[in-house]
Amino acid sequence: MVSFIDMHRGEHGVEPICNVLPIAPSTYYDHLGKRADPTRLSDRARRDAALQPEILRVKVSASFTSGGGRAMLEAPCG
């Protein structure tokens, strides 16, 4: 939803878009602030971001095998 607002805010403005969509303007602006300053992210969000390369690596390696879902479940963690 935030990316949609990003794409159309120049034409319509943030508040009018948020009046139609189920998102408060403050939520949109908070998301922008966290995108600009990653230190504002929660501990969970920072851990998720740190794990993303490993998740993608396992996902890609599992997609080249049969039973990819099982391969992802059996992949070593950590």
C-alpha cells in the first residue's frame, strides 16, 4: 500500500489517498521515516533484514531440487 501511495502522491496527495485506502497518513509517514532511517526499525525488523540473504539463498537452492518445500524445511539454520 505504501508503494501505491508513493506512486500516486504527486498527483493526488497523501491525505486524499489515505482517506480512500485503509491506512492512516501517520502510518504512511512513519513507514517513510523508517525507510530513511533504518535505526528506527524494531529489533525484529532488523533481524529479519539481516536474515533475508540467507532465506533467499535457501529458497533459491531449494527451487532447483524436487521437493523444494521439504528441502527448505530441512535446510540447516544458523
